[in-house]
Amino acid sequence: MHRTTLLKLFLLSVLVSVTCTPSLRGQAKASGEVDAARCWAYPAGETMPTGLAADSGHIFIASGGATVETLNLEGRKLWSSELGGEITSDLLAGDGGLFLVTSGKSSEAERPVDAVLRSLSKATGVTTWSRSIPEAERHFLYLFNGWVIAVSTSGSIHAVDASTGAIVWKREITAGFAAQPRFSKTTLIVAGTRNQIFTIAMSSGEIESVRRLPFPVTALNETRSGEIIAGDERGNLTLLFNGVDKPTWRFKSGGEISAILDMGPNILAASHDNFVYYLVSRNGNVAWKRRLAGRTSHVIEIADGYALLASTEDHGAAIIELTNGKVVGKITFAEDEVLTAEPVVSGSLILAITGRATYAYSITGCTASYEGGTAEKP
């Protein structure tokens, strides 16, 4: 009788131990911590990686000299292409190709020439069409209705047919744009260098509204209910309701606002006072705030309830639980490595680039095979 009871207790303890053990590296720990497992690393080439994008089957890496390398999701190289000049836009992966802007100099006394909006085949890297657009320090791209919307910081906006490169419409809105533009389903929000905020219909390029703030705008976003949220160089974060001139609310931080993320009922905002603030969208109240080692350099949502934060002083990034602002996990690089572009999420992978490599992490487990690939095992 006694032996039978002991045997049952032993078998029960074994069963509990097996069922409570995670089956994949990278799963959340029982304490609430998250294990960000490194799945693979792809070494960088001779030039510094400057941009990153991904779709359901490809990873695209931009580097100096307008070089684009493409990997599959297991980190194996598929192709590379050298376009000449420098890439001055984000990489935009669409169904019809990979879109980007290159800029360079003419041979005549290094005179600036027009920038070139390009469409590359995602299978081969060959340019399928190109279109000249005005030169600018930076260009931002978005896909809408089969068109590529190209916003240039010099103040111009072009809608270009994604299949042919033909111009659908173009607008010269102002002398220049400040901050990164924001795209919604049908509208584009841009900030002018004279403190204006323009809402533009992407179907036509027509201006729908113009708002003015007292200070230069440094960050923009739109809430899921359609309000504009703007940050400025004086540290103000302002919520503007459509059709109403008076702000709904204004929050004051201690430094220039550098990034704004809409998180549904909340707003995640980074300030040059080295804090990240999590505000209630309804009234601007602070739900929590977290101090970083330096100014925030990158902030993205990586999964439901989690964000990735990196500062200029970090050799890695922190994983934050959005409900309370606590650090629940970390991505760590070598002491001489920092992020050189915004990380990207593709499925279960968190992709990040430094001057040394492109890395793939996962908080739900690494399942890719490395056999025959060019990526290195962690």
C-alpha cells in the first residue's frame, strides 16, 4: 500500500515536470520574463548596413554604395545588387517588387542630380523600372491602391504606378517637410517646416486640412480613432481632434519628442529627456514612464503587449511589457555594436542590424534549419 502511494507520487511529479518545461527556446518564462533567443546571424559586408525590410518570405538589407542584399527567413543569401550612389529612402517590399530611392552626384563638378525611384524584382534584384523624382535628403515610401507614394523632405509628394513607374499625380506642398510622415488607410499626414500639419488624400493629392502648432514638429502619428498626435522640439505631445482647432490635450515632457507609437487606448512616446512615456490616449495621463541610459534611438512594437526599446548608449535593446513598463527581456550585442537601422518584425522573427551583422531573434522559439545556408549559428 505504501509502495503504491509512493509510486503514484513519483509518476505525478514526473508528469508535472514534463508538462511545465518549455519545448522551444525563446518562450516566456514563468516569472513574466521573456527569453529573446538568437536564431541566426548573417555577417555584414564591407559597407555599413543602413536599412532593413521584410515580407512573408524575404529579408532585404540596404548598405552603403546603394547595395541591396536579400535573404530568406532562414538567413540564407538569395541575391545582391549594387545600384550606385546611396539609398536615401526606406526599403518598401510590395507584391510587385522592392521599391527604394537612390541618389547620387553627376560627374560635372559633383553637381546634384535628381533622385531615382526604383522597382526591383524580389526574385533577382534586377531593376524593372525607374523614375526620376526631386532630390532630397530623405524619401519615405508607402503602397496605396497599386501606387507607390513617395514623400520627399524637399516638400514634394509623388504617386507612381507600382507596375509601370508612370506618375499618377504629384504635389509641391511646402518648402520642406519635417519629421517622418505618417500613412493611414486613405490619408497622408506630413509636417511642414513652418510648423504646419497637412492631411492629404492619397487618392488625389488634395489637401484635406491644415493645422498649425506653435513649435516645429518632430514626430507624428494618427490614433486608431483618427486623431492626429504630434510631438514638437519643445517636448510637447499634442492630440488634435479632426475638425477642431483647439487641442484635446497637451502633455509636456522634458525634451524633444523623437517617436510616437499608437497602441490603441494608449500612446508610446519617446523624448530626448531619455524617458519613454506611456500615455492614456483619452486624456494624456501618464500610465507609466521609463528612463533609458541615453536618448531613445529605436522603438517598435514587437508583439501584442511588448515593445522593443534601444537608446544611443545601448549595445542592444530592451523588451518592455506595455502593461507596466517593466523590462522583461533583452537583446545584447557586442560592446562595439549598436543598431544602425530600425528593427523589423516578420512573423515570429525580430530582425535587427548592426555594423557587424543582421540578426534574427524570436521570443516564441527558433525553428529554422541552418544546414546549407550562409547564416551563422548563434
